[in-house]
Amino acid sequence: MPATPPATSIEATDEQLAQVRYDADGLVPAIVQDHASGQVLMLAWMTAETLRLTLAEGRTVFWSRSRREVWRKGDTSGDVQYVRSAHYDCDGDVLLFVVDQHGGGACHTGEPSCFFRAFGSGSGGPAGRPATDPVAGVGRAP
Amino acid sequence: MPATPPATSIEATDEQLAQVRYDADGLVPAIVQDHASGQVLMLAWMTAETLRLTLAEGRTVFWSRSRREVWRKGDTSGDVQYVRSAHYDCDGDVLLFVVDQHGGGACHTGEPSCFFRAFGSGSGGPAGRPATDPVAGVGRAP
């Protein structure tokens, strides 16, 4: 278990923040990727306010669409995601956070990644490790 | 330049396809990740029909929300994405495709990844390479 890194805030400029485009509900999709493994862990949604909180607190804070409330990832589960870098795409309508995942994993099922199921009859398993990684393709699908 | 891989179809089961949940507009977000580098390349949207086409043709086919038409990634640009594996998340409302990216890159700007811009004053650069990769964090931000 690595030592808990300090949560480090990211000081985005007003110009950078102005690039972000929110949908009609005021939301933007946020992809979360594990820094160590490269695995895509999950996708959740942010408002302008939870993006601000994420950058300020150095950990992911989402908007729960089902509960309609601010969702500090890991407050209940312990699965806190410390942000290593934060990116916005060419159109400004998708965010990407590269994180140190703490706790049991990103997924509420206990899996490291929410994408543990694959279409087809292949080995499935968590995606996201590069081809050169010998662990690539290790099956975790139920 | 690696040899062009054959496009390989993925035979999803009806049970797997029934897990996918579409939003009120009949769309589901689809994350695309590079198989070789682990980089997150882009996010686009699929309908049930373009998901079916993607699995059948073994290359990503999206729904262009701006043009309101089927968008076979790479037909114009040459930046075809051959699917290595296709995943759906725990809630069934996000897809992940691990691909072999051909052509100049995934982004219409010519960048390998659409997430070439980072918040803050850090090195920025394309995210997604694992920490053990010496190329991690190489800056490409403009």
C-alpha cells in the first residue's frame, strides 16, 4: 500500500475553465484513469461547482445525477481518488482526470474498474493496460 | 507503421447488449483508449445502431450529435480505430473501446489524443500513459 499522497490542488486559469462546455443540464462527463496502471476506472459527471471543488481539493468530486447532490468520491467507501493531472478535450465538453485510486477500487461492486465486463466471448477483463503490460487481459469478468 | 490489422467483429450476446442503457436521446457515451499506449484518446457517442455497427465491423462507428448522422471514424480522415476489445460499465451507461488507432491520431487537431490540454500550469501533455512509462507526461499542450 503506497503512502497516502497529499491532496494537491490544481490552479486552473480562468481561460482554461472558460473552455469547458456544459450540457443543457449543466453537466460535463469526466473520465477517470488510474495513474499507475493506465486503466480507465469510471466515468461520472461534474458541474462547474464540482469541477471547481475537484481542482481545489485535489480529489474527485462529482455530481450524482440519481441522488441530485454533490458526491465526494470515497467519503463513504474510502475509495478516494487523488488527482495527479486534469485535462479537457479539444471541444471542451469532456474531462479526463488521472488519479491515484485509494481504497478497494473505483467501482461500487469492488472491482478496480467499472469496465470489468466485455462484449463477446473473449477473456474480457479490465481494459486499459497497455499492450506491453503482461497483466493485460487478465479476466475479472463475472 | 504496423501492418493494418484485420477488422475483427465482436459477437455480443443479446444479454450483453440488453445491459446497455441509453439516455433520453438514445445515446450512450463511448470512451476510446489506445491499446498500445494506454492513452485515453477521445469520447464520442453511440446509438444502439452505431454500437451494433461498431461490433459488427470491428471499428468504431459513432453518432455525430452536431451533424445528426452516423460517423464512421476515419472514413474522411483515415484515422480509423480498429477495436481490440469492447466493454460496458457496471451501470451499463458508459462504453469503453480499446483500439488500434490508425492514421495521424484520434483528434481532429492532429494530436494523438483529444485530451492534450491540462488544467493548471503543469507540463500538461497527453494523459494516459502508466506511471512506469518513461514517456509519461511528455508535453504536447500548445
